[in-house]
Amino acid sequence: MIGTRREALGLLLAGAAAVAIAPGRALAITEAEASAFVERLVGEITALVQSGRPADEQSREFSRIFARYSALPQIARFVMGPTWRQMSAAQQDAFSDALLTYVGRVYSGLLKDYEGQTLRVQKAQDFGQKGVLVTSVGEGPDVQGSVVEFLVSDRGGDGVKVVDI
């Protein structure tokens, strides 16, 4: 059983890498490009957390950030599983929109826990056909030693995206 919203979202994203990468497509992103991409993502999230904006605004903005930086179509297909193929295009779009809203709400609630803290990109490692694994570490009160890893790929056909966290 899933105990927290954080665990629920982790499970939601856990398998995204398996479906987000188009087979046979050459990986073109370098470790440096992947690191810079994650630094931009972390910078936007940090600015949002430190903005002092109301929770509902943070939720909407986080959804926009997530949509820009993640492989959302592939994640939505993964979350729905085989049912995705039975859905109409309108149902798929509605589900993707609902998923995006859900992710924004969950993370906006969690963002409050990270005020005054940041992530610093530590290293990037080529993971072959899966992409580039970018490792970041938490800095600030109560997060020293916390690690967040981002699997980044450009093989989905829509530019560089986070395919797994």
C-alpha cells in the first residue's frame, strides 16, 4: 500500500523511462547538456518555491513546469497501461490534463517542505540508450546528503525531457 503522496508520485514516474524512449533512435544529448537542462529545471522549481506565491498559483505553475520538462505523453501512457490503447484521443487528452493537474497539486503541497533549500547538480553519467543520469544533492537545513536523480533523454522525439526521477 502506498503510504504518502510522495510515494504515489514516485510510483507514477518510476516506469516512465521504459516508455519514454523511442527504440532505435540515437541518443544525441551529452552529459553537459543534460546537467544544464536539470539545472534549469531545478532553478525554475527553486524560484517557484521561494516566490511566496499562494499555493494554488504554485500548483498551476508547477504543472506548467512539469509539462515543459517531462515526457508527459509517455508518462500518461505508462500510467494508464493497456487501457490507453482503448481510449479515444479526447479521453487521452482529458486524462493527460487531469494527470498534469494532479501532479501540480501534489507537488505544490510538497514544495512547502523545501523552502530555503536547493538542489545542486553534482554529476552526470551516460546511461547508454536510457539517457543521461543527472545526480543532484540537497543543500540547506534538513536535506544535507539528500540525493535526487533525474534520467534525461532526447530520444522521445520531442526534445530533451526528464523521463524518470
